[in-house]
Amino acid sequence: MSAAHLDDSHLDEDCIFCKIIRGEIPCFKVFDNDDVLAFLDVNPIAEGHALVIPKHHDKDILESPAEWTGKVFAAAGKVARAVQKTLNPDGLNIVQANGPGAKQSVFHLHVHVVPRAMDDGLTMNWELVPGDMDALGKLADRIKANVE
Ligand code: DGP
């Protein structure tokens, strides 16, 4: 299964991330191929906080076929390397939430790439706070240029 973005049958009509995949909602892209899209989180918990999503609607890792989970995590590695090269954080967390108890708020499988700083005080259950759109757009271009 590839080029799923050309086949809307794998997408969900009402899902906000499927709307981003279809181009109905804008995003600051950092990586895009036939199967996976990565873009900056609109509520960043750190500079460079990115989301990596499959172009195949499954609500979480429990429902995602292994093939698609593999594609998403491979792309998360690619995006993590680009974020590291762009911002040189002290570390990176790869976070992936499943279900409301895990504070999942968008029910389309996604992987968070979260740059970390020593003593940044970040905790697991973060609040959603809107980011600065100009700054996000400029940063997305810098990270995109470092995707290898
Ligand atoms: P989670 O809470 O793990 O389900 O993460 C969902 C993330 O998605 C959350 O950090 C906010 C982000 N988000 C929600 N809607 C949008 C959107 O329309 N655009 C972007 N770029 N991010 C979004």
C-alpha cells in the first residue's frame, strides 16, 4: 500500500489530520512523501515540536497495521535527525499517545518529536497553548532544509 494520499478511501472525512493531509487545513510542513506527512505542532511545547502522521487513517497504534506504524516511526527518525541538526537540542523525546487516558487529543495515529533542554521542566501531561504562526513558518523551512 503506497501513495495513500491519492486514495481518499484510507482517510476519514471528519478527522483534522486527514484534512491536513488533503490540504484542506494548512500546516507548516517539515517532511512529505507518498505515505507520511510531518509538520510543526500548532501548540508547541518546545521550539521544533513536530508531528509525524501516516496518510492512512487509524486512530492509534492499537489499530494501525504494522506496515503503517513502521512507516511513521521511520519518518519520525528522519524528522528527529533534521530537528537535531537545525536546533541542536540537549535531547529529543519521541512521544505517542493512545486513548484519552494517555491524553491523546487527535484520534489519528501521530508521533510527537519533542526537542528537550536540560532542566526544561517539561512534564508528560502538557497543556495545549497556541504557537506563534510567523515563528512556526520560519522554523518549518529551516527544519525542512535539513531533512536528509
Ligand atoms: P495528542 O494530544 O498526543 O493527541 O497530540 C495532538 C497534537 O496535535 C496536539 O499537540 C496539538 C496538535 N494539533 C491539533 N490540531 C492541530 C492542527 O490543526 N494543526 C497542527 N499543526 N497541530 C494540531
